[in-house]
Amino acid sequence: MKLTLSAFAVSLLASTTSAWRLELYDTTRGLATSSGITNSGCINLSWSPVLNVFRVVFNGATNNWPDQTTFELYTERNCKFLTQRGYNGDYPMNPARPVRSYKVY
């Protein structure tokens, strides 16, 4: 699992078309991305201050692995207090919400 941040630019994350991709757009820092090939389990984010997410883009397609179909964002660490659930697509979050952990499955 990799998580990177750039200022509203294309991520430098070394991902391929064989990995699912989760993009979290933060109100002040830009774009945070994560990718993987299987169920992520619960991932805690270590950004300080917390990511304040106003948009999410998810693509669960993988090559040679079962596709991941769902993402969940949580306002607290350890995947507590679900704030957004979605599937493949682009999701505006208005108002922006703090995100401290996520799951992809």
C-alpha cells in the first residue's frame, strides 16, 4: 500500500493498470492517492493535520486479481465512523469532511 501527496498534479505513485486506485482530494494539500491489488483492510492515514476531503475518485479494476468494488472513508482512525461509501466513480463531498482511515474491498 502506498500513499502519496502532490499539489493537484498527477500523482507520482508507481501504480499500474493492474491495481485499484483511490484518490482523495484535500482542500489545502491537493491529491492523496493509494493503490493495491487486493482488499486493503483498514488503513489509518497519518497526515497532520487530518485530510479534509472534498472529492473522491475510485477505480477498483485489477488485472489477474478479483476487482475491488467498494471503498469506505472514516472520520476516525481504525475505520470508525463511516462518512462515505462508494463504488467505481467520482464522488464530490460537500461539505468537505475529515478522513483519518479507509478500506477498499
